[in-house]
Amino acid sequence: MAILDEPGYAGLGPRIPLRDMVPAPRLAAAVWLRNARVFSKLWRGALLPTFLDPFLYLLALGFGLGTYVAHINGIPYKEFIAPGLVASAAMWSSAFETTYNVYFRMNELRLYDNVLSTPVEVQDLVAGDLAWSAFRATIYGVVVLGVIAIFGLVSSWWALLMPPFVVLGSICFSVIGYSFTTLIPKIDLYSYFFTLFITPMFLFSGLFFPFSQLPEWVHVVAWFMPLYHLVEITRGLATGPEFWSIVSNSVWLAVVSTLLFTIPVRALRRKLVA
Amino acid sequence: MTEAVSARGLTKRFGERTAVAGIDFGVEPGICFGFLGPNGAGKTTTMKMIYGLATIDDGELTVLGMDAMRERRRIKSRLGVVPQETNLDADLTVRENLLQQARYFGIDPAKAEERAGELLEFSLLGDRGDERIHGLSGGMKRRLLISRALMGDPELVVLDEPTTGLDPQARLAVWGALDRLRRRGVTLLLTTHYMEEAERLCDRLVIMDEGRIVTDGRPADLVRGHVGREVLELKLDEGCDADRLVASLDGRIQGHDLSERTLMLYADDAEAVLEELDHAVYPTESALVRRATLEDVFLRMTGRSLRE
């Protein structure tokens, strides 16, 4: 493939022993704190669109389209999509943080060269960045949860349990974005990531319509998308949970995140410790 | 006493190209050790292998008594690095840059505040702590990079071209900071292509070229050994035959170099050589007697042609 010949493409890199894969919590926390400190200076401007985003979707889809589609699975359409918007807000936040923001820190500010010349190793750096991305995404998700609750679109107190699950789902989105960032040679390639992965996932993860009327393969494809699992969880909690559904979807997110963690660690080591 | 850094057959390849071709060197603790060489000589790669940002293909490298490949984290906790590129965190203030570095070293916050205050004074940035990085001059950024490297209280500081691109005053300020460090007993390892800097700061140095060490020693000894005390720099007239001129001085000079029409003659007493020269046979436009410097050694060892 042509992109593999680009000078910035370093590839996945050699296998790394397991002990070099496990992050040191205190050093990952140091990386997390740097990002949190910078966010604490900018959050006012950064959070405003997050209030507007779900508002716009609810307006267009819930109150617009919703007048034609009254109920899905016995619940009003607005209530059907609202909890999914918590999940998708977390997805968008994770996607932006681990693509453009990480790319900027790594390649423009060149902060990672400095970080890695301290006791921090690649696995600590990746873990700290992922933890931050998930935390930030959860803030966004909680903001959206607040907005939909104000609109009266949350019918169960179980919804208060959403944040830890949003953290879990966001870690999964973030690992995927981070992997992409550590593998691409050029910033232009992000348009592929968003157009071919994030946007389709947003549209086809059961957020806007259920799969019951669609062919079986659509359901199969959706099963491979992390957003599908987080939407199942958030919708379950907002309308009254089904225990085993929440457990199985959470296990899926945790397993996939853990397995994928090796990709950015190996690729970043290859890129920065050449 | 164990050496602060020691390398045996240290080798690094990038694909086909050999960046560092099996070099040996040893750095005693507490000294300032320099790496000189033209661009692409392998200096930066050698530094990166020492501070863990480049893998080692062959040979042995011991840093502070530890194996550089296997004990990277422990080595880095006792090391400070001043990179060639200015990679300060533009989203943080001057002081926050230092405090953040302390977190990477696991230093507790109260101690970090105290050290950051001291180091801002040390680098003459005492009143700039709350400013953005953006507002600092090149020299200030460089001094802040040095302070950042010192947050972890290192025993060894690696500096990759610490004064490149600075004006003379800013360079003096950096030299001052490095002098103070060395007096505290910190081992310094630096690369530079400013000969004056190397002569002034380094106790020992190596000259690298094309991945190899071509010579090493104390700056004064290198000058004495390779070029002698003085240089007679002659600008030759068109009709002057350089080869016959050099031959006529056989035994009275230690060596010579010719570049275009400029002839360098190395001798312990260049004034005497100038007096003996038969100006009628060998016409010159100008003649200059000067003290021999490390620059003469450098150019003798690595040649006069451009390296790019």
C-alpha cells in the first residue's frame, strides 16, 4: 500500500515483553495531570458546543423526525435516542482527543520526546493519555445526560450509574483513535478515520433506529462496533436495566480495550524510540 | 571509580546507513565531556542512546553503572536531558513546565514547588514564572530547558547543542549556568559545533566524523598534539606555488592545510616561520600569526568540505 511507503510511517514495531506493556499508575497519573491542567484552562470554551450538540440532535430528530416516528419498541422516539446521545458525545470527544489533540502534542509541540526522556515509558504515556481522553469524554457524556434529563427523557434512576460505563466505553473509543494516530504518517489521513469509521459507527450502532426490522447481517456488523455496546448500556440504564445485557456489553468493551492497548504502545515505541 | 558513561563498540544503524559505527569512550564522573563533529557525525544519535530515545544495535553502553538497554527507567530517573529542539509545553506557564516535569519524576508537590523556585532563580527567570512560553526569548527558553532538565536532581546531564542559535549574551548566560552545575559535581555531556564553547567548557572531548571517533583528549592537548601552538595563515598570490613553499619550510612546521588560496602552517613559533619565509619567491597578499585553536584541530580531522 502506498501509505506504507510514507516516511512518517513507522509501522507496528516489534513485539514487546508483557512487563513493558503494564503501565506504572503513578507515572500514567502524571501524564493525566498535565492534560487535566491544560483542560482546566480551556474548559469553558470547550464545553459549550457539548451543550448545543445534543440539543440540535433532539431538535432535528426527536422533535422533527419524531413527529413521524412516534414510538420505537414501545417508548417515545425522543426517549429512544436520548440515552444514545450520551454515548455518542463520549465517542466524538474520544475521537477528537486521541486524533488531533494527541497528534498535536506528539508532532507539533513534540512533548513526548521530553516525557519519554524522564522515567515515564511509552506504556505509561499511552495509559495516561487514554485515561485522560476517557475522563474528558465522560465529562461530555455527563453534560449530555444532564441536558436530556432536563428534557424529561430519562425515566429511570439507574441512569445515575452511567458515568463508569461511559468511562469504559470511552477507553475503547480512545484506544482505537490512539492506534490510528500512532500508525498514520500524515495528519490528512484522519479524514478516512472519521468518514469510514466514526461517522458510520455513529449512524449504524442502533442509536437512531433498532435492528429488529433489518437483516441479520446489520446486527452482526454493529456487534463489532464499540458504540453499539455503549448505546445498549446507556439506553438500558435510562429506561430500566437488564442486568446481563449490561454485563455482557461491558465485558465486550473491556476485553477489546485491553487487547487493542498493545497497538499504540508498540507503534509509539517504534516511532519515538527508534 | 566507575565511569558515568562507558561505551564499547557502540553501534547504531538506520536501514542501510550506519549512524554510529562501533565507538568506544568513557566519561569520568564530575567532568564536562564534549562530542564534536560536523552535522550527521552521529553525535545526537549517541546522546539518544544514552537517554533511552534510541535503541542500540550492537555493543555495550553503561550509564551510571547500569545497562542502557535493560534499565532504562532507572537510568532516566537519574538523568537530565536538554534536547536540541525546544520542546517546552506551550499550553503551560514557565513554572508549570517545571512542576509538570517534577510529576514525571514522582517528586512530591511541596518539594517540586521549592525546586522550581530555586531553578527559576538559577536560570535567571525568577520574575518570569507565571508567563506563557510564547513570550520568552530564545535564550530564556534554552535556560528554561536546562532548568527543566534539573528538576529531577540528576547526576548526569546530557545537552544536545545547548547554545545553537543563541546570541553571544544568551550564550554566555548558558555557559554560566553550565559552569555552576559542574561546580556542584554534576557530570555534563554535551554536543556542540562551536569550538570556542568546547574549549571553554569541556574537560575532555571526542571529535566524531561519519559515525566514528577520530580523536579524543583534553582540548589543550589536542591542539598541541595536532597543530602545535600557533598558526601562520597566508593568503597566497596567484603566482605562488604552495607545494614548493611548504617544502621550503620542511622541518620547521608541524603540518599544513590548503583551502582555495589560504595556506595554514602549523608551528610552535609561527612568527619565526614568517621571518624565514622568502617573500620574493613566495608572494603573499596577507599573513596572519595567531594562536592555534580547537577549530584548527577540528578542520584538520574532519576536512574542509561541506557536509550536508
